Amino acid sequence: MKKLYFILTVVFCCLITWSCDKNFLDKAPGVDLTEDNAFLNKANLETFVSTIYRYSVHSNFRYRNQGDIPFSQVNNTDCIHPSSSISDEGDASEASFVHSNRWNEATVLPANIINNEDFRYFIRWIAMRQISLVLKRINDVPDADETYKKQVIAEVKSLRAMNYLEMIKRYGGVPIIDKVFSPGEKVVIPRNTFDDCVKFILKDIDEAIPNLPAAYSASQTGRVTALTALAIKSEVLLYAASPQYNTATPILPMVNPADNNLICYGNFDPNRWKLAADAAKAALDYALANGYGLIDEPANRIPKELDNGTVGPLGNYRVSWETTNNKELIFMYQGGAATAGGVTNIGNAPLTFWNAACYGSFWSGITVPLNFVKKYEKLDGTPQTWDAAGGTDLMAKYAELDPRFKQTMSYTNGYYTARDPISQIYNGGKDYVNCKGGVWLRKYIPRNATSANFVMNDVLFRVNELYLNYAEALNEFSGPVQQAYDAVNAIRTRSGMPNLPTGLTKEQFRQRVRNEIAIELVNDDHRFWDIKRWLIAEEEGVMKGNFEGLQITRTGTSPAFKYSWKPYTFETRTFNKNMYLHPFPQAEVLKGNLIQNPGW
């Protein structure tokens, strides 16, 4: 068996204060923890556990606050963007040095993969050692009772499972590390098969669930719950059942065919879809039984504390992602913080939303290609038409779209934020600069923001994805049965969209549910990975080929302005088959015997 050689080092640090709502992750800094005093008493262990969260919980966004551990990387830069800018969800409209553009150009390499996407590669291994240390020494804590110890063990096993999920969706099988090695010790560990890794994740999760609570007190916000663990299980089984992995032959085989089991199962088993459906249903049932659920208030019925804009079906979706710790959010990264005088969300807000004079004219946020906008149906559930010749009815086009469009995007004359309530996206308009797609991605940017120094909800697992996981997996196993329809229709109904038409074939339902996943989970760090697990990246306009935007022209005089639109190609992207999996960092491969993924 081929081996992976690497050196593990001990890393301990005091917890740096996180400026967010008062919760478990706001532990004050204390003395640096050595291995021994980390387990001296329960208080020290709590501080160490909060440090483990800091290393283990990733963020979907990249903040200007570069001192935070989850965003640390080799040669820190400002240019990392959410994965939405690496797919048809969006385009990072800044200058050519932006790292996400390396994916769109197919110039990602083993030598630059850490800077270009997986900047947490080494951080995860630090977290793995910290977790193994807790599992080894938790019984050394003299004042920790058995219930507390079982809970902490369950928490760190869930965090380990989540990190292995993040690794297998990038690399396939990776080395399984479940013990503590001495500092500087040379360790030779095989790269485990994909099947091994999935089983390892499931074992951690199944052992953790019975010892995790349904909820915590407000002061403990941010800790792993039983529902978090169930959501991790749902997602890993969904990936395991998907075409990228649930196959006899990978889309691009390894040099040695005997190594193909590192990146796929080596066979197709339809029962994997049943396991995924069952896991999603179990998580969803648990969520609904424990106070979680969709934000689905009828018009004028949203509670006052959630009412900061349009309500009911025209605002449910926005409330679900904008309001902190609401009933739809299962697990979030809680470490985002506004900086003192800095620009926190330099890669998410358009250029005109903050002081470009201070930071240069090359920053401009994420613009959304017409390729993705076309996924939004009309209010009656039929496709919207975007004629290649264009038209003069842009406002009418937008008014006909699924209500989630206006809650997700900043569009011509649409609401953006308190500082810039009207988006000037048209020729000569201040927000048209670098807006290649014709709309800006607004989801997660607070309505009341007055600068780019704001904190966004940073959601890793949500209730809505459980509905969609269930619908997708159930259709793949049983076809479009009523329960699959019910799951998708629950998502559509809360946003005022009609039910899916009855009588769809399995393939037709597959395409409809995939479209629903794209719309509902936009900017949630799903699309990039969904495209790859479905093996559709090479389809025209997904991650390859022409990407279109709208040229928007305003004519006439106020208050009777007219807005003309015309599609145009703003760039052509490249995707090669080897990009379905990340390359392992070149420096790690050179340490000896690490089997690189195919095509790298």
C-alpha cells in the first residue's frame, strides 16, 4: 500500500477574542495552554475545546480580518472569495490576480492549490491532532463529570467528521489520523480509500449523536448539537451516493487502476441513495421535533423581531439567511467580526459600496452571470425567456421572476442596503462598474449595512438543505414519489412559488430538484461541490464555455426611464477533467509516496 509521509507538530495557542454575539466562542484569552495544563481542570479544558472549534470550524466567506485562524494561509492575501465565484453562481469581478479566477482559467496547480482554494489544508491537520489529544486525555480532567466528558467527546468527533467531509469532497480518500503522535515525529500513514473515509466519518457521527443535546443555552451558542451531527451525516451520505463517487470507474482514473478506490467506491450501488434519503429524513424529522423549521410565515405574520423589510412569501427567504440564529439555521461559523476601521467584506460588496480610494479600484464583489439568472423561473413556474436579441422590458422581466431573485440579488433599481437603497445598475450608473453579469450577489449582506465593514451570517448547515437532500436522494432511489414532491414543494411554497407539476419522470424531477438546489442554496458553498459531484462541470455554461451578462441601458427622463437589455459574453471559462478533484499540495507530494490525484 502506498504511504503518505508527513510531520505532525504540536500547536497550542491561547484563544483570541472573537467579537460576535456573546456565546461559547467568546471565551476570554488566558494563559497559553500546554498539553498538561489543558487537562488540569474543566475550565482549562473548556478553553482548549473552544480553541479546537476555532481550528475546526470553517467559514464560507473570507474576511479582511486576516489574523483569524480559519482564514490563515501561506502568503496571506486579500483576494480569496467564496466558492460562488468559481462556478456559474458568480464572477469575482476584480483584477486578474483574484485567486478564484485561477479555477475559471483552469490554471489551478498542485503548487498553488492552498492559495487558490484549500487554504485550510494544514489547519485541518492541526485540528485533527487537537481532537485526538482530547480523546486520549479527557479522563485526566479531575473535575469533569461523565456526562460532560461524553458531550465533549461527541462534539470533537462531530468536528472531526465535518473536517473529513471537507477533505473527501476535495481529494477523495485521505489519511485517517485517529491518534496522537509526538512533536516532530515522522509518521508514515497510508492514504485511505474513499470507502474507509466515509465509514470513519459515519462511525464518529453515530457515536456522537446520542451524547449531544438538541440545543444549548444562549451562552453556549455555536457548539455542535445533535442536529448538526445529523446534518453532517446527511451530507456525507449524499456525496457518497452521487455520480462522482458512486461508480465503478472514476471520470478520470488513477495512473494505477488499483488505486481508483482512493477516489470512488469502485462500484455503483443504488442502495447508497436510500441511505442518503434515510439520513436526510432522520435529520429533518429531528429538526421539526426540536423547534427547527423553515421560515415560512404568511404575509404580515412574521414576528416583529424578524420584520425588517418585506414579509411573508416575498420575504421569508431573506429572513431565513439574514436573521442571526433563527430556527432554520443549524450550525454556523460564529467567528466573523467587524474590524475597527477596516473593510471586513472586501470580496463580497461591490466597489461603490465602500471607500475605493483607500483600497484601490480593483475590488467589486461578486456579480452573477446570466447563465445562473436563467435558473429563476417565472412566478407561474415556467421558464423565463431571455432572447439573444435583448429587449426593452428589463423591469418587467425582473418583476415576473421567482421572489427569491429579488431577495438574493441586487438588480437595476432594486434595494441594496441602507446606505445605497437603490442599485444604479445601468450605463452611467455608479453600481454598473465591473457588473459583468448585470446583477450583484446580495445574499448575506445585511439590509441595514452602511459600509463594507459588516458581519454576515456564515451558515454551514440549514434546514432547507435537508428538505432538498431528501428530495434528491429519494428520487434517485425510488423515482419522483409523493414524499419527494412534498419536500421540494415545501421549499417552493414558503417563497410563493407553485408546486412542481405532477407526472414528472425521474430525469425531469432530477433536473427540477437540481435547479431548486441551485436557487435555494445560492452562495451557501454548495454549488461548486454539487456541480462536481453531479459531474456536470463540463456542460456548456456551468464551469466551462461562454459566460453571459446583461448590457443595460437607461433611456428617457425621470420618472419614465426605460431600461433596455442585451446579453453578451463577458468571458469564456475552461474546465478540465482533473479539476473534479483537487490536487494535493506539491510540497506534500514531494515528502514522499503520496499518491497524487489523477491528471495533476
